[in-house]
Amino acid sequence: MTAAYATLETRFKRLGLVNEAVAMLNWDTAAMMPDGAAAARAEQLAELKVIAHEILADPRLADLMDDAGRDGLDDWQRANLAEMRRLWLHATAVPADLVAAYSRACSECEMAWRKARPANDFAAILPRLQRVLDLTREVAAAKAVKLGVSPYEALLDQFEPGGRIAEIDRLFDHLAERLPALIEGALAAQAARTPSLRPAGPFPVEAQRQAAQQLMARLGFEFDHGRLDQSLHPFCGGTPDDVRITTRYDEADFARALMGVLHETGHALYERGLPAVWRRQPVGEARGMSIHESQSLLIEMQVCRSREFLEFAAPILRECFGGAGPEWEAANLYRLGTRVVRSLIRVDADEVTYPAHVILRYRLERALIAAELELADLPDAWSEGMERLLAVTPPDDRDGCLQDIHWYDGAWGYFPTYTLGAMTAAQLFDAAKRAVPAIPGAIAHGDFAPLLAWLRANVHNLGSRYSARDILVRATGKPLDAAIFEGHLRARYLAA
Amino acid sequence: MTAAYATLETRFKRLGLVNEAVAMLNWDTAAMMPDGAAAARAEQLAELKVIAHEILADPRLADLMDDAGRDGLDDWQRANLAEMRRLWLHATAVPADLVAAYSRACSECEMAWRKARPANDFAAILPRLQRVLDLTREVAAAKAVKLGVSPYEALLDQFEPGGRIAEIDRLFDHLAERLPALIEGALAAQAARTPSLRPAGPFPVEAQRQAAQQLMARLGFEFDHGRLDQSLHPFCGGTPDDVRITTRYDEADFARALMGVLHETGHALYERGLPAVWRRQPVGEARGMSIHESQSLLIEMQVCRSREFLEFAAPILRECFGGAGPEWEAANLYRLGTRVVRSLIRVDADEVTYPAHVILRYRLERALIAAELELADLPDAWSEGMERLLAVTPPDDRDGCLQDIHWYDGAWGYFPTYTLGAMTAAQLFDAAKRAVPAIPGAIAHGDFAPLLAWLRANVHNLGSRYSARDILVRATGKPLDAAIFEGHLRARYLAA
């Protein structure tokens, strides 16, 4: 190991610790902070982010990375150095004045979006969104040169390192071709089955919290290293040693918060399982958003909406909510948890229709970044896409192209990771069950240890040692294969 | 205003923001953090403190301060520059290796103290405490040279900028001479009055929280800029825009948490009232611990244990706790809130006996720093002092010289600020009532606005613009005068 490499580790440890402080303050902002402190908090966060950026932008860093690569690094250290370089490229590819202008444009547009969406006023926000899009294109162009990829891939790389258009097109095209028939078939099969019954509320918040905490703990969430709290927008934040999940309770519907918590628990288990010896080094961090989302969806969709899980969970839910009767039976809870509905809103979509929402956004944002679509034409393009992929037409922009914060907040290149994550989840769970056939039976008894052990060894403990593709090849024998996800959907939704 | 001065403000703003992040993480550590995250949190805090220290230790800072002083500063800017210099002196007076050794010795000794105290084993901790004392002396000597004061005053200056031994001796000697008779007299007067009745619990935590929040809000605590939570050791933390109070509830005794919350509310009102235009500049910070403690004691002791306040609060407490009967009447609550007991433990002491605890510690720590007393002789010196000042003798060291964390944790020079604060509180409240005679009547009606307005104008809004002494002279017409505090004690405790 070179002295230069050791110096780099020291510098990135400082960066990691500053980022941990930022993560805790972000959690506090969402879960604890009184409203009047918002401006002061924004200043604290901005200053810490400037400090973090200065660590990456230090001109001596490039020399250190060049010197560090010359000799004597082991595989993990080499992977760490590669990740350092990737972070450095993203941090330094864009001129400081463009970074500042972009950050300002995004926050102004996001604030305007908070009013434009309920007002259903796309025209009002169009100029600000155009500014965000223009600057996003500039950022993408600057990063594309440094990374040696296309502008859209440069954006994608921020969330999904190494992600490639050709691969995503291949996977999404496979799915998009089959989705209309799949949705049609799932709805037909559903109509032919016993109708699902919805348990009647109200479900007190305290009972919901207890049910959530009980299931989280069973899944492997360590309350000695994390918390469950409330916030307006549920998320998984904090740090690997202190993972903080939030949710929002609806007393009329316990399933919404509960499934959200189980989803975030998947994210939390991944963070908690990242390699502790590489804590606060780039190689010790989560691999990217498709893998991260695969861990939440593996828990929520593959595990917690399975018949096996609901056999185990039904008595716990009956106990927590004082439930009785046919609507509380595992078979009914399974029917409820796997209901398919053609809907307008992505975040409310079920497992079968969700990819249609994502594929639409992916195609639209690629066309917008490539300047093949004008923003003024977005509402029409949105409606056409919804009609084609999902056979529904939004009555207005509020439930159309205004519904998601991503574009308005500058998160271009993020959307595909949701469905890449769903596919990855299906492929990993399939491989886990092949490798450890006892997994489904254990789940039915509330024993998640065999599954968690497999995930720890094959995904969590690897951090960013390998690419997302290589993680999948090592764990499942092949790169991402849309047919496995399709097969999962067919098995779960088209069966009689 | 010089360019050098503007640069200094930018640097100290960064320091202030980093310190705000530290303050929020400290709050989180005490109020929210799961145990398993302690080691990671310690690393986050340590790194942020190193970053803060680097800002102060930057060699260019001294030149900037020299250049900034040359011309064109207004009074606030000059005061700000003086505070910058004070912070810089403290940060750079001690060699880095001594700082590191001291920090390690303190945390090792503190950890050992956590076992030694319950085990009543002063001998076991003696070597570690000796190490802390030795290094404290070295730190004091190094700072004394730079500050041009005595070693003990250099320690005092960390908590009480500009504090002087001669002044404290004069004040404490005045009090110490009169305390034995005062305590005797207060106990005699108490014995001659109607005995106080203790309301019977249990007092549910939720009811206690509601009572506390209601009274906090009435006193002027803005819940839009702060919170009330629970922690093992109650404190007031956070930042001026987000003041976070914690308490610990005892279901058998509501008064303990409640009076603690009201005490912390006094600290909180001070922090919240600091000059917003000087936020994150040294001159915008609280003046020091005697003024800070004066604000908590003014609220807790001068206001909330007064007959007027209890007239107002008694119906609220009856309502919150469903209380009825003579024990819930204002006159009885007043008798309870002003009960005097000769006790062994400082933190449990009442207003009359508390100074005796403090004066003992002040005299002992001065003798220890001056090497006029050996640590091995501390337990005997403690007992003699308790006997002389309070006429009680500790049965063991657990309730003697092992009871307070301060010395074991390196907080030498802190103790006198408690009683300086109590004296300052009496003097400020006396002046406030002279300036605004309507204050006591308003308090009886739960209207704290006249008092708060006076405190804002005469103390809070001044930040560190003036010395503690000058704040007092401007607000009350003279420097600290022990006779005013003595007069308050006589009026409250010796009356029939």
C-alpha cells in the first residue's frame, strides 16, 4: 500500500464522516425539526456540503490518485480507488458556477412545483422546468466528456454507476412488449378469483407502530442500530450504524404504512449489512440505486407480499389490530397485497403496472435530454404513453406529468432504477431460493435468517467492490434478465 | 470595514455552522440515538471538532485579525473581533499533543468515574483523576501565559470570559460568612410555618409533558423554534433557531421534571433571544456561563418559585393532574417549592443551601490547581468543608467528592458560575421589577411578556457585545453585589 493511498483513505474518511453528519441532519429535518428552523438548517447543510465538496475538489487529490495506483494495492483497495475516482469525476466535472446555478434552479423549480401540482398548472412551471432541463443538459454534457459516456448515461451514472442505455433499452423493451397483455391477463385472473375483503379501521397509530416494529425486528432490523419514526415523505436515512426509517400512518388503512415500512426495512438491511471494515470509504458504500431498490423490493414485493410471509404475519396483524373474520385470513391478505389496478399514479401502482409508469418516464426523459421532445409537448406525450402502456388517460397534468418531484428537483436519470431494482430483486430472490431451498419454508415460520445470510454474503457485504452487473453475475450466474421478473409476475398474477 | 474583517466573518460563519451541526448531533446523541451507534457518533463528532479546530488554528487567522483591527470597525464589529481573538487564543494556546492527551485522559477518567461513583471507590479513580489534574494544570499554565491571567483564571475564562478570582472571592466570602446563619434561620422559619403537603402520584408522563409544554409556551418558548424531549441527563441544547430542551420524568414526583424544564426554558429563552443579525459570529453568542445560568435561575428560582407564579400555575397543574385538595393550593405549592433541607447532593439542593455546595467546590478546586491540596486529601477536605459550610457530613465519597462529573471530565473552573449565576439572576430580576413595576402582577396572570421584553433588551439581544460585568452595570447600575442575592434569600426564606 502506498503512502498516497493511505492519505486518500484519510481524506475520504473525513468526507464519509461529514456525509454521515449530513445524513443525520437530513433525517432530523424530516422527522424532528420544528418548521421555524428550516432556514438555519438549510445553511448548516449547505456549509457541510461545501466542506465535503472542498475535500473532493482539492487539486492535490488528482495527484494522490495517480500516485496511489502505481503499486501494491489489493482488490478491495483498487476498487476503493476506482470509486474515489468516480466520485472525484462527478464532483469536479462541472464548473463551480454551473453547479451553483443548477442547484438554485432546482430548488426554485421544486418550490414552484409544490404549488403548480395542486393547482394543476403545468404552464406556470414550464419556464422554471425548462431552466432545470437546460442546465441538466449542460451538466450531462460536461460529465459525459469526463466519464466517456453519452450525456444521458452521465446522468444515470450519478445513481446507477456504469449503467448503459443499450442494456436498459433491451430490458425495458422486453418488458414493454409484454406488459399490456400481462396486465390484461392479471386483471382477468383477478376477476375470476374470490374478491378480496378490506379490513375495516380505524387502525390506531400506536397499534400500527407496534405491528411495524415487530415485523421489522423479525426481518432482522436491529433497533440497537436504528429507529422508526414519522415524516411526511417516508424514507430510509441515517447511516449504516444508525439506520433511520420513517413512515406516515393512515388510520383508515394500515397496509399502506406497513408495506412502506417493510420496503424501507429492505433498504435498511442493505445499509446495515455494508462491509464494516470499509465504513466511510467509497468502496464500503451501497453499489447504486438499482441494487438498493432491489433490496427494498426483495423484502417488500418478493417476500412480504408472498403467501408464505402472510401465513406468518396474519396472526401478528390480527393480534395487533384485534382483527377477526375472513378479511384477516392469510389468503385474503395475500389477495389484497397482490391486487392489480390500472392507475394514474406511480407511487400507488402495484407490482405489475409499476414498470409501465417507469418505462414511460425513462423514455420521456431520454427524449427530453436528447432534445427530441420539447417540454411544451410533454403533457401530450405523457398521455399518449399512458394510453399505450397502461390503457389509462390522465384527466389532467396533476395526475400526469406533474405527479413526480424528480424532474422538477433535478433528478434526471433516476427513474429507470426503480424497475431495474424490481428485476434485480426477482432475479436475486430466485437465485437465493435455488441456493437455499429452505428459504420459503423458513419465511412461513417468520425465520428470515437464511435469506438474510444469503443477502449479506452475496450483496450487502460486497459494498461497491463490484459493479451492479458483476454482483448479479456472481450471485445469480448471469446479468440482469428481464425474463426472470416476467416469470415472477406470471407465476404470481396469472395463476388461477 | 476591512477586507480582512469580512474574511474573518466568513470563516467564523463556517465555524458557527459546524458548531451548530455538532450541537444538533449532541442533542440527537442524548435524546434519539440508539445505543449501538455510539462509536460511530463519537467519530462524527470528533471529525467535526477537528474541522472546527482547523478553522481556528489556520496560521493565516492571526494575520487577518491583526489587519482587521486597523480601521473602520463599528462597536459590534470590534467586539466581534475581540471575541474571535479570545476563541483563537483558547484554541491555539495549548500544543496539539497536550490537547490530545488531555482529551484522552478526561474521557478515560470520566468512564472510570461512572463505575467508581456507584462503587464508592475514590482510591480506584485517584490515579486517573491525578492525570486529569496534572494535565489541567499544564493546560491552565499554557493558557495563562497567552491570556495574561492566573492559571485558575485561564480555566475560568473558558466558561466565564473575563472572570477574576479577586471578584469571586469577595462575593463568595460575603456569602460564606452569612450562609450558616441564613440556613439556620430559614430552617427555623420553616419549622414555624404550616407544614407543606406533597401531592400524591402517580403523575403520568403524558400529563407531565402537557403541563410542561403549556407553561413553557406561556413563558415564551416558541415551539416553532424548538422541542421538548426526554434524555437521561436533562439539558438545553440545539441552536438559537432550534432550541432543544430535554427532561427526565419521574411518575412519583411531577415537580422535579417540571422545575427542571422551567430551568432549561430560561436557558432556551436566552439562546432564542441572542441577536439574530449576529448569528454564527462570536459576538452573537451567549456571554458566558454566569449570564447563562442567571437566565435559567431567573426563570426557575426568581419567577417560577414565586408566590405570583404559583397563583397562576396552580389551576393549570390541578387541571393537568386532576388534582384537588389543600396540597394543590398555590400557598402549599409555594411552601413545597421553597423547602430548605441540609443535603449532601448539590443537584438536589435548594436555593439557600446550593451556594454552600458551590463555594466548597470552588475553594477546593482552586487549592488543587494551585497544588495547595493533594488529591489524596480531597475526601477529608470535602468532609471538613461540608461540616463547616452546611453542618452535614457525607457518610462516604459517593455522596461526597465523587458526586459531580465536572472534575473527572476536565471541567475545572466551571463550578463558581452556578452561584455567580444565582446572584446575577437576583440582581437582574430586582432591576427588572424596579424598571417595570408591573412585572410581578403580570406574572400572577401568566403574562410574561413584560419580563421577557426587559430581558431581551437588557441581556439576550446583547450577545457577547459587552462583558458579563458590563451587562450587569448597564442593566442594574452596578456590578455583581452579593447583598442583593442575600436580600432575596432573607425576604423569601426568613419571613414568618
